[in-house]
Amino acid sequence: MDFSELVVSQIKAPLDALCEGLMAAGELDQYLFFNGVAEMMGDGGDEGAVMMACIELGRCAFLGFRFTPDVELQVTTILDRAIELSSIMSADSMQ
């Protein structure tokens, strides 16, 4: 699995699913934020854009969103994956 496939399967696809659920629940502000992050990632091929999207994703903790338990679990899982991916990217850039 190459980098862009990893980004799509581990972060982008879960973000898209989260956005779909947020839109269905009428959570427009949350939808707009997470959809913007998903758009920043694009197809996962641009490492710089992915890194910026991962950083932006972390801002959700400071925006005052109130999540249902299910959405909170989705967001936490996506954040964990973004942190893992960022660590991998940082380690690769140090070599």
C-alpha cells in the first residue's frame, strides 16, 4: 500500500463517512469543518497537504463542538490515525 492509499483508507474515507453522518444529523458547522479538512487532503498524494490537513484536524478540539458518543468515537479514531500518520511522515523526513 503506497502513501496515498494509506491516507485515503485510514483518514480520508473515515472523514468522508463522518461528514455524511454529520450532514444527515444536521450538524452543519461540524460538517463544514471536517469536510474542509477532507478537501485539504485531496487524493492523499501531496504529503504537504496531508500534513496541513492533519494539523487542521487537531483544531477540532478547540472549536467547541459537542459530539454524540458515536461521533466522538469516530473523531477520536480519525485523530489517532492522523497522529500516527504524522509521526510516520516526520520520521521519514528525518532520514
